[in-house]
Amino acid sequence: MEAGECRNWDEVISNFDPNCEWTLVTSSKTFRGHTELLQFFQSGFGASLTREKPDIKAEFGTDEWGVFEYVSRGRVSKEALQFTEVVGASQVNFITRFGKTLGAFFFRLFFAGKTFEVPVCFIYHVNGQGLIDCVHEYAATHR
């Protein structure tokens, strides 16, 4: 988390196996490999104008498994809409493009600059080389 807050992406990605799969369970989206993980991380950190230190609820693990539970808080940026596209459905057609355009207008009108609070929990596996190779992330979708 600290390396991400400092935008030290080399340090962040050094903790992950090159073939790591990070699944957002609530949206059924999976990111595979360093390139997709970096895009996901960078978009996530760019989604907020300000981000408070995470309110850590639980953090524990073994040499092989770990759990990290926290509440993410901050203020929504204009770039947050790009993050919702990164973590959302990948199917695009005329209707979804029109909906995204309309959604972007309302998003900027009503949500940019507002505060957010999202409970998050991820469960991860550490391989024999000490690198994270699998993550399942759960985030509250309604509050």
C-alpha cells in the first residue's frame, strides 16, 4: 500500500508473480500479469483526488496465504470514471458507448469531488518464490 501511495510502481509489482491473477469477485473481472496489474493499480490510485490512509481492519497470513481487510476513503476525481471502465464489463457496443457517454456526464456532474468510503477485503496466495500469484478481492458495492 505504501509503495502504491508513493507511486513506486516498480516496488509494487516486484511483489507479484509475472503470471499473477487478480480477480475482482464483485465484478467478475480478472487482471493477468504485470502489465494488466499495473494498469489496474495505477487507475485505482488515480481515481481519487485525495486518499486517506486506509483504515486497516485485519491483516494476517501465513507463508502461503494472507488476508487484508481495510476501508478505503478519499475524494472522487474526474479520472474515477476511467477506473470504473477498467474494473467493469469489457463488452462494448453502440448502446454501452452511448450509456458510457451519458454516464460520464452525470458522473462528473454529481460525483466528482464527493467523498467515498469503500470496505475492501482481499485474500491472496504466495507461491514458493515468495511472490503473490493469486488474489481474490471483495469490495462493497452498496453502502
